[in-house]
Amino acid sequence: MMNKERRIAREFLILLVIAPLIALSACGGSISELKGQTTVAAVTLEKNNYKVIKAGAKGESMGFYLLGFIPIVNPGMAKAKESLYASVGQSLEGRAIALVNQTEDRNNIYLVLFSIPTITISADIIEYLDEGDRK
């Protein structure tokens, strides 16, 4: 009888140690996509008809999901693009710019009571040049 009680106590102790470790371990997921040309502009990138304003510009938007599936704050593409344009550090208004080599990464960090989804957009920002601006 004593051995059975010890075995039960030992199994309970093991469960008491392992359960919090499993519950506190974080999980994550990631999706990455290469976005193609999404505009219908008939301008092509050839020779010297453009200049690179910023290579590898990045923008990010984060959200918060309670219990991993109840959205409190959603990450948004518009917020991520706004952050990407802000990372350039100069005004782009009124200029003929385009995003090339655009990629979109979606990541999720899952914790016990919540998850944090993130959208990250990265792209090269170029400006089309007029005939007179070409060198």
C-alpha cells in the first residue's frame, strides 16, 4: 500500500513539473510570400529609367489575439505599408514611385493566453525618371 501511495505522489509531482513547462512553452508560425506586380501601369524597368530610393525598406504591423483566436487588435496591410513608406525617411508625395521585389511575411507567436500576429512587408522603393532626369 505504501509503494502505491509513493508511486501516485511521484507521478503527481512529475505532472506538476511537466504541465507548467508545456503550458509556458511558446509556439510560432510563419508564412512568406513574394508579391508580383499588382498595378496595371505599362512602365518597364529598363536600363536607366529609374533610380532606387531605398533598397530593403521594411514596414510592420502587429496585432493581439486573446486566447489565440479572439481578435483584440488586427494587424493590417495598410498599417504595414504606411510603416514601410515612413521608413524611407523622406517625402514620397507627388513622386512617381513603385514597390518592387515586394514580399509579405506573416508571423504568429502563440503564448498561453494570447497570440501576437505580425505582418511585415519588405520591398525596394524605386522612382521612375523622366527623359530629362536620366543620366
